[in-house]
Amino acid sequence: MSGDGRPDPATEAFVAHRNLLFTVAYEMLGSAADAEDVLQETWLRWADVDLDTVRNQRAYLVRITTRQALMRLRTLSRRKESYVGPWLPEPLLTAPDVAEDVELADSVSMAMLLVLETLTPTERAVFVLREVFDLGYGEVAEAVGKSPAAVRQIAHRARAHVAARRPRGGVSPAEARGALDAFQRAVETGDLQSLLDILAPDVVVLSDGGGVKQAILRPIVGADKVARLLAAGLDMVGAEASVEPVQVNGCPALIVRLNGEIDGVLAVRTDSGFVTGIYFVRNPEKLSRVERETALVSALP
């Protein structure tokens, strides 16, 4: 803190870019808890920097964050090898403006984060910085410790990889809300036909209990199987369960409560009025960010 009560220049710069740095780290890691740890490490390193030697504070902070996230990503990869059942990203309660930013909503959606999981750590960092945040190849190269020529090759490879695996084209927020409303009514009534009417024929369900909560250990594919699974699940919890529509990672979702306590998050992917993907996160360690909004940004200041 300076003598006039204002934060010192290092603190001011970090606070000004904090939401951007969190978004970068989260898109690289798929975990808010690990993204926060990365930001803590970034701050510790930033606090020791001589600001007079820094030409571009945002670029410098992004570089620190990226390198810390890369180290954390390699640790996470080893941790996921022993994870019980499917691993899903940590859901974030987001404000409506995230859904209105189509590119940002797509980049932080559960579906896209799962696609990014199939990239190598360096490919993921390059893709996020180049394709999501539109950083120049030189700035990306500094962040990942590669030459600009190498980064161009990595970016080309990552784009092709993502293009081959990314979900079908997105829909407008209004269309997504309409599909969620129909899905919510079907879930609340447990009516099998209503579920079949809203589910796409090739709908997929993934569930993450982290070995702590009961969850399906393999993907369930097909409208009939998914509808029966949802109807049976509702029957088991009965009147104790309630659902609340929210925006998670910029996309429609339902918070599931049992006896008033959060039991999980049902994030959904929609296309042409149908639900094409359901991501059910029940791992308690991943539910701390669904009771308060998390600020995400894609625009670079």
C-alpha cells in the first residue's frame, strides 16, 4: 500500500488483470481450485519483479500465469490417471453476459474443456492463448518458451485436433434457455416420454463423483438409456430433490438439491432444440463455485 492509501503499482496491475489471468488458468486446467493456486503463484513471482523493466505488464503476467499453469497441468495429468470414473471440469456459476459472449461461452463450456483435455499441455496453452485470447505468435511463444515458428506449427496442429472433436455448432442463448426449460420440466416430472422428446437420439451422459459420490463410471449413450437413467434417478430421491436453472460455464444447467443442499450440477449441451450432452458433476470438491458467480473475460485490456 502506498503512502496515500492506494495499492502499490504491482498490486494495481495484478488486480486489473486478475479476471483475465483466472480465465486463462481455468481454460488451461479445467479446475477453479487449481487456477486459484496458479494465481497465487503468479502473484508471488510478480511481487518480486522490477516493474521498471516490464514493457507490457499484461503480457508479463500472462506469461507467468501460463508457465505456472503448464507446470500444474502436468501434475493434474498424473492425478487424473488414478481418478475414479470420468473426470469432468469444475463447473462455474457465470453471469448472463458470459452466455451472450458466444466465443467465450464456447471456450469455457464443459464440452470444449473436455476437448481441450485431449491436447498435450503445450498444445492446450497455445490453443487457449492464440485461439481464445488472440495473442500474437510472438507473445504466445514467450509464454510457452518456444520459438514463434514452433508455436505456429503447434497452433495449426491444435486447431485441427479441436476442429475434429469439438461439438456441433452452438445455439443462441434464447434457444439454449428454451431447451433447458423443456429439459427441466421433463426432469421434474420424471415423465419418460417428455425426456425422450427433448433428448437427441445420440445424447451422451457423463457423471463425475470423484469416488466420493455415486456416479456412473462409463458414458451412457442414446436417448432411451439416458431417459430411463434420469427417470430412475428421480424416482430414487423423490420429493427430496429440487432443481434450479442457472448458467454454468456460460451454458444452461440445473443445480440439483437434496433436502435443500447442493447435490450436483447438471450442465447440458443443446443443439437444434435438443439436449445432446449432459455433464453431471457430483464430486463435492468441485461444487464450491456454483453458489456465487465467477467473473470470466475474453477481451484483453
